[in-house]
Amino acid sequence: FESARDRDVAERSLRRLEELGTSQWVGYSFSWRAALYARVGDGERAARDLHIFASAFTAPNGFHLNGDQSGRGYSKWTTRPFTLEGNFIVALAIQQMLLQSDDGVIRVFPAVPASWRHAEFTSLRAAGGFLVSARMAAGRVLEVEIRAETDGCCVMADPFAERGAVAPPLRRFTLAAGEVVRLLPT
């Protein structure tokens, strides 16, 4: 977020969505909210909404169905027409849970729920022309690799800082195109 005010607006908006309820929502509303929760660092709620999307609004063939097919009351809409945007936003939400860099600072695993004790990803694209790979086990980041696609300065929130730290220290690297930096815990 560009400012604390922007973050506050996003968090208040999400609280308001929770208060209003989901009875008039369609499936892609859950994947969008998951992406928003991931963006503010709330992996638990992001994972919850992805689970609802997958279990109530997705057909066995993977198509997103607009209406609640589960009968669990997530929405009053029970229609079956399928659309594609819900699935695309699921991909965005998952990437936001694993890697964020919208403000120029790369963050790995910024919004993973506690149940994701082990996770890894390879070559997710970060702002500034960087491909990032990372691995986490038992809730701890074990390694991060950054590959520069162009010359530039890479700024990364320390991936080994205590999880949930409000302002983890920043690491800065000046990299040439093709250069790779591998970070390990000390």
C-alpha cells in the first residue's frame, strides 16, 4: 500500500463486506475477496474464501459456476452458468498469498495461512523484472532465489525475519540481467 491510510481503507472495506454478508454474491465475489484479503496479509481469510469458492461455486470439471451449488447458504443465487474470471482471480489470490511486490518491495509468503506449513514456488514474477523462487517448511522460510531479468535494484523484505513483523528489515541488491542471488537463513 502507498500509505497507512490506503491500508486502513482496504481493511475497513473488508470488514464492511463481512458485515453485509454474502447472500447476494456470486462465486467470483469469493475469489475477489480472497485476493483482497491476501493483499492485506490475512492468509486465513484468503484461504477460507478460496475454499468456499472451490467447494461451493466450482463444478467437478473446474468450471466456475456463478451460483452456490453446495446448498450451504453462501449465496441465495444457485444458477449454473459458468464464467472464467472467478478462476483467474483464484490464481491472482494464490500468487498474492505467496509473493507480493506491488509497492516495489518483494515479500515472500506474506499471506499464507497457518495450515500451509510447507509451501514453495518457482519463478513467480515480481515488479522490477525479477523472478522469485522460495521454499518454506514447518512455517519457516528456508531459501529464496531472485533472478534478475534486467539490470536493477531489488528491494526485499527480509524473508527470515519473524513472521508477522510489522516492518521487517529491508535487503537491497543491485543485480545485472541474468544474475541470481540465493538467500539462506543465517
